[in-house]
Amino acid sequence: MPKGAIRLAESAVRDLEELRRWYAQQGVPETGERTLKRILDSIGLLAELPEMGRVVPEFGRGSLRELIRPPFRIVYRREQEGVSIVRVWRSERLLEVPGDESRS
């Protein structure tokens, strides 16, 4: 991944697709498109400012950070060459990393 690159994990892509689908099912697809644009604009800022998000409180790891864009949280991992977007979730959801033994 080149310096400042942004990669979307499959889980984040699914989250964004589900978000679009949910707004369409609610009969307000234009709201969904505006919301997606706002989220993607925020993600774009991470190429230059990867430290702008806070450390995810559930884990306290400096490399796992999040941007809060109510009502969503954009969870990402800082990497040497850029950032990987891990999830885009409703703010009230707690993050769980599969196979994370430190949570036991």
C-alpha cells in the first residue's frame, strides 16, 4: 500500500453497501447517498491525517482508531503505508475483533 493509501476491508465495503440498502428500504435513498458521501469524504481525510481519529476505547491500541461521524463510527487501522478501513458502524455498537484473546 503506497504512503497515504486507503484500503477498504471487505467488512467495511459490506457495511457501506448495507447502509445504502437500508436507506433505500426506508424510502430515502437520497439521504443514504448524502450519508455515504459524508462518510467517504471523512475517510479521504485519513490519507493525509491518519492520526485524526481517536483510539478505539474498547481496545486501547494506538493502531486501531476511529472517526465518529454521528450516528456512525469509522473504525480503521493505521499501517505503515496508510490506513485500512475495518468497519463503518452505528456509533452505539461495540467493536469486537474475531479471535481477539485479550478480551477474555
